[in-house]
Amino acid sequence: MLATVESKNQAVSKLEALIERGRSRAANVIDHVMRNQPTDRLARGEALQFRAADNLPEILMTVPDREHGAIEQSLHRNAVYQMAQATDMPVKFIDSLQSVAEPWGRQLLAHNLQTVFNRRFQKKHYLLRSLQQEVRGFLSDSYRRIDSRPIVEAFATAVQEKGALPYEGYVTDTKIAIQAIMPEVYEPVPGEVVAFGLSLENSDFGNGALSLRAYLLRIWCTNLAITQEEMRQVHLGKRLDESMVYSQRTYELDAQTTVSALRDVIQKQLNAGQLQQQMNLIRQANGKTVDSTQARELLRKALQKNEAESVIEAYNSLDTVNMPAGNTIWRLSNAVSWVAGKTEDAERKLEISKVAGQILNPA
């Protein structure tokens, strides 16, 4: 149900302030996506050359380039980990070499990468995705590229057509997320005022699928619970050819299809029926009790140990401002969201917010 008049007026004022404050961050995400399109190169393992940077704690890789013959770029941590997955090199081994203060650690890592790709995987093709002279994605040649630009543009347009407003956004080196929120507030249970929206994520560098999720925002403390996933497209496609000409045409057509599907899902999600489902989730969660032991078990696999301990501490506290009163699933979900809100790393914050949603809707 809609919030009562007094609580609604207070909540609307706070929501308007939140939207105004977050609008610039959402705009920054859109601007970043439009200005930063990855450069793609296809290369065989035997063509890759590695060396430790002279004065920086980095590994450099020389890759074939159509215009310059070859080009040297630095390797992002995400790309190095993807190399580890592609070659079955232990991540702990890579971390141990990169953490050595002396140059020999990076030199040994460069030597190992050089040997593995030039001798064991010399004929295998890889898609290298770069941005700002840095290889951020080291991917299979059948990686399905999903262009973030038309997707973000379609998201912003489609949500506004339904009355939603850009509310928040995050940009990391390898992932973007943008959120939109409906400007109405609701009170599914007495005293609990929430708003409803959609969150879009995508990675141009193999750090997750294209994903559209619904979310709930508790107005008083801005606790965010990202609930069920409404659309997911993984990056699996046809093998790229040497010229990548055909693949570029496929890339553009695929983007059009994805945009059309995205708009359809948004139209379906931002309606009264879906909103009612979200409100029912809160009512059910508010009526289901859970003790600390059960809470620990729910969190055990979903969060890191220190995160789970922080959630339990918040759940057991006397705080009824940042979290609803009672020993309920609704309070536990908000305790998770509260910890997410205090997490500085943007990507980890999103992941913890998803855990808050999973607790509300375990299905």
C-alpha cells in the first residue's frame, strides 16, 4: 500500500534528495560508457610476448596490432587472472610472485606466462580487450561481445518512459552498474517505507554477465536489497575469425536484439503487478522470524567471514533506525544491506546488496 500521508511526505522529501544526489553519478556512468569503448585484438598464444616493467609493479604484454605491427600494453589484474584460468596456473602462485618487492618476482611471472603461451597454447586464439593502453580482458575467441553503449542508452530511455529516474551508478575498471528508481514510496508494513527500481550491470571485460535486477530501497536508511534477476545474457558466442569483419556485423545485430529484449523486460518490470510482488516479499519477510544461529547459517556461504560477523553484530544490536525492529528476515536483510552500505569497494557493495535480496527471496 502507499505510505500514510505524514510518513509519505517525509519519505518523498528524502527520496527526492537521494535522487538529486545520485543523478550525477548515474550520468557519469553513462558518460563513461559512451566515451570508453574497448579496443579488440585477436592473437595466437605464440604471438604474445611478456616482460616485467622496469619501474612499475606491472607485467607488460606485446600483442599484434594491424596498424602498428605490434603494441605493448600493461596487464590489468582481471586479465592476469583470466590468463590463470585459461592455463590452469594457480592464482596463489601468481599473487605470490606479484607481491614480491624485488623485480625477480615479476620477471619470473613474465617468464612463466611467456613459456606457457608460446609452447603449450601457441596455436590457440585469444580475444584481448584493451582500454587506455591496458589489457583488461583476456578472453576466449568465442567470447560474445555485448556493447554497453546502446544497452545503457536503451536502459536510460526505457526506464524514463515508465516514470523511473536515474538514481545511482558505479564504474570500476572492468564493470559498470546503473540504477533507476520509481519516484513513489510505499509502506508494505507499518513504519517501513520503501521505493522500487531496477539495476543494470555489464562488463566489457569478462567480469560478469549482462544482468538486469529489481531492487528495494528502504528510505529511512537507504538500505538497498537487489532482488531477483529479471534478465541475464552471458558472453558466449561464435568463434571469431582472423579478420573479425563478420563478427563486427554480428556484434551490431546482436546489440540490437539485446536492446529490444531489454526494453521489453523493463516495460514488464516497472508495472503495478511487479511492484505488488516486491511488497509481498517484504510482508512475508517481516512475518518470518530468524534467530542468530539460523542467520549465521544463511550467511555462511554467501559472505566473507568478516562481513558475516558484521551483519550478525548489526542484527543483534539495539539499532531500530538503520534496521527494522524484530528478529525477522526483513531485519536480517537490512543488516546485510547496512554492511553493504559501509563497504567502500563499489563492486563488492553490489554483491553484498544481492545477498540482501537473496535472503528476502531465496527462490
